[in-house]
Amino acid sequence: MKLRTSARPAAVLSRRTRPAGTHPNPGPASPAFPRARRLTRLPPYLFAEMDRRRRALLAAGHDVINLGIGDPDQPTPAFIRRAIAEAWKISGVHQYSPGEGTIEYRSAIAQWYRRVMDVEVDPRTEICAVIGSKEGIAHLPLALLEPGETVLVPEPGYPPYTSGAVFAGGRVHYMPLRRENGFLPDFEAIPSATLRRARILWLCSPNNPTGSVAPRAYLERLVAFARRRRILIGYDAAYYAIYAEERPCSILEIPGAKEVAIEFQSFSKTFHMTGWRIGWAAGRAEVVSALRDLKANLDSGPYMPIQHAAAEALRSGDAEAAKIRAMYRRRRDTAVAGLRRLGWEVTPPPATFYLWGPVPLRAGSTEFARRCLEEAHVVVTPGNGFGPSGEGYFRIALTVPEARLREAIVRLGKVKW
Ligand code: MLT
């Protein structure tokens, strides 16, 4: 499961010459309906692959502790469930939503920006509903990129930054995240020739998978750089609300950012709503407009009762969000203390519900994750699944209760590393 670090997407053998079964994502052996090249350029989706292995163990009767995908175990807060239970009874909500989202939903988002961070965002022109931030992130390059143009992607990073660029016929230039740089991309180090072709730079803060947070001063430098270079910042803020002490910045808080940035926000992690598929994009109006026009051709927006419940979450969810944050902080501290007792080197992340650390083993990430699964029945994500710079690391999602985290640590402690 490897991403390439070249400035170009992975090379693809021609359909005619590609020997069956040699590609990492070959699909069925029959050549009757070969996959499009754009799909064969990608490895199997990281979490789909891990889930297959987990299910096989479950089917064999094993008790598997899943610290793999970041999919919260706790239910969506009751007030949000109540909101949707009321909303679906309203006449007309079965019909198509405005593609960009209802004005009620977009206004709730604008009010949230004003209330939480004193930022003005126009709900009519600067906000678009998305069917989960993954959808918006993956589609943005289709709305903006010409074939052959470049997308700057942090690596290790969330796979849709790459898939979106590849599906749009773009090139990917990876920006390695290194511990010595606080796991932040060194955008000043990108060669000028690459910058001339670059249209979008992705930044994820709080960061999946490393848990790092981009400080305000870094974001100010990035915004100045993007304005100078005329590159759009795609800011993935899906973990915005999951922090231990200090609230992370939205890119839209940075003066001038709205000229060069689009922020993607999600309810998935903040309110345990992964399956609901709801989020938003907010930022520069012409970019939002391009995304809206693209999506008008692809989908018809989220189900209206979901938008209504999400709006309610923004209006009245601060206390619940704080409880959720506190829960993840407790889990983080339990897991860090337990893993350190095993001698593992883990640092408490300032945000997200992920622990990112070096594998306590000479072998690489893949072998480590395989042994966690097979010998301890604990799913951890191999760091190299997020890109080659993740080699030698693992990621643990704190998406099980503390008792299960303790049990996982006991099991991991019994493996002879
Ligand atoms: C992850 O585990 O990295 C995320 O949950 C994946 C996602 O949000 O799609």
C-alpha cells in the first residue's frame, strides 16, 4: 500500500500492455471491462483494505479491537437525533435540496463563524454544503484543475487529496511531513518549477494522521505565500473541534485568507456523525461557485433533514462538543500512559483523536500493523498507508472506550516485539 513521492502521479502501464494481476489494484482478472486508468493509478483505499482483514478475523470468531479508522464509537448526541426525527416529518423535505445546501443550513454556518471566531462569511456566495468533507475534498480539483496541473499534497496524508487530483488528470507533488518541522509542510522548499504549475495546496490542521496543529504564525506565512504564488489553499479542518487545550485556527481567521483559501469542515468527528455524510466548504466565492457548479452536475446535495439537524448542532452543540472533547482527552491520556508503560514512544497530540508514533520494532509499519492484528487482534493503521514518509510510524484512533483501550494495551504488551 504505497503512494509514490514523485512529482507526477504513479506511472501507469497502458491497458494493452498491462499484465493481468501485476498492478496493486488490478480489479477482476477478466479484461472485458477494464478499469479506467485513473482508478488503476491508486492503491486500494487504505481503510477498505484494513476493514477486509478485520472482518475476516471477526468472522473467524476473534474479538478484534479496532483502533484503525477514525470512526467514533459513541452515538450522535441526542439533541441532534431529535432534530432529524422532527425534521423528516416536515412537508416537502423528501424533495431535492438546493445543491449548495438550504439557506437555513448555510446561514447557521455563517452564524457559527461569526459567533465562534468573529469571521464574516456570506451564506449566499461563500458557503456550499458537501456530502461529508471527503466528497468536497475529492471533487475540488475536478472543479479547478486543468489536466497536467499540480496539486501539492501533504504526505503522510488523507488519501482523497491524491485521489481527487489523479481523477482530475492532475499531477501530485508530495510535501513530506517531518517530525523536525512539527509535521507541517515546508512549502518554502517546493521547487519554483513545481510552484508555477501548482493550483491547489492541501493542508490538514489539526492533522490527520499526525495530530499536529498549524500555529497561527505558520498560517499567516502560508496565506502570504499563497497570495504571492496565486495558489489556492485547500484547508481540511475536519478535526477542528477535537483539541486538548487550545482551539486550533480556522484558516478563515487569518487576514486575507478568504482571497486564497477554501476550508472544508465536517460534523463527522465533532458530533459523531460519520455515517450522516454532511459538511461544508467555505471561502473564496469564485471557488465556492465552481464547486457548486461541479456538484450541480454530480449530486443534489445532502438530504434536507440532515442539513436541518446539522444546523441545529451548530446552533446548540457547544456543550456537547466540549463533552466530546473531554472524552477524547481522557482516552488520549489513558492510551499515552499505557503505551509509555510498554516503552513505546508516544507524544500526546494537541488535537485530533489519533496517536501517531514510531513503531517499537525494527521491521516497518506494515509488518508492525500485521503483527498487532494477528498476534493481538488489535487494528492499528500502518503509517506508510498515508504515504512513504509515514514509514516507521503507526496511528491509533482513540475511537473505543477507555476499558477497550486498556485491554488493547494489555494485548499489545504480550506480543514479543
Ligand atoms: C481516518 O481514519 O483517517 C478517517 O476517519 C477517514 C475519513 O475520515 O474518511
